[in-house]
Amino acid sequence: MTTHTCDCEKLAGQNQADEAELYKQLDTIIEKHKNVRGPLIQVLHAAQGLFGYLPEKAQVKIAQGLDVPLSEVHGVLSFYSFFTTVPRGKHTVRVCMGTACYVRGGKQVLEKFQKELGIGVNDTTEDREFSLEINRCVGACGLAPVVTVDSDIYRRVKEDKIPGIIEKYKNGAGK
């Protein structure tokens, strides 16, 4: 009988150490901004840069550290679309759903991305490779339907091109 060893405990310990380090960095950020007037947005922005999103634990720590109500933190998070409370993928796919893109097949393009990635809108794949979002307008109506992946722009996207687009980012090549 062979014994299979797993480094799961080691990995879990490493993740906890990484998380502890992130929270130490957050403490430093909070301390730096504590006596600055109106620091909440700057601290939230820096925290999102650290974690990639704003977990509940970080929100509570920020509220306590800046001596502001948690409801104020939640209010800012819900008002500004830049902030996210869910983990984001390494790559963000945005499908334009403005009028021109919608009329020229944007809905079908979105559905194909959902099927290929196995996620819904505003979701992230389990491996945190991709997040899927919609845009209301990219401002490139003559190129409809338009998809952006990170800062790369894809024009006149057809459903049959979507698996190839996704594969480029899985392989780390980008556009």
C-alpha cells in the first residue's frame, strides 16, 4: 500500500501567512491615513489593491481603524462601481451591451462567454482566471459588438471567436 502525501496543510499555512501579511499592510495603510481628512475612499482603494477585492473582514477593520460606521463603508462600496466585494479574476471580460452592440449580437456574445467560462454576469471562475461583466457602452458603436478583456479591445466579435479569445488569456498571451 502506497501512501499519498499532500502539501495541503503547508499550503493552508502559507495562505494564512499571506493573509496575515496583507492585514499587517492594511494596518499600516489605516494608520497612515487615520488623521487625514476624509480618508475612507483612499484606504478602500489601497485595500482593494492589496486583496484584489474588499473582503468583509477588511471592511470591518477599516471601519474600526478609521472610527467610521460600517454602514458608511458599505455605502461607499455600493455607490462606487470601482469597488468590489467579491474576488476578481486575473482577467476581466466585459461585453458591451449598449444599443448598437446589443442589436448586433451582444446578447448572444454574452451568452457564449457565460457558457464557455461556466459563470454568470458579475461572477468569477473558480480558478479566479476570469471575471465576466457587462458594459453599457464602450463608445465604439461602429465596431459592435465590442468585448474588452482587461485593456484589450475586440471588435465585431462573433460567437465562434470566443473560445479562441479565452484561450489566449488562459495561455498568458493576451491579445
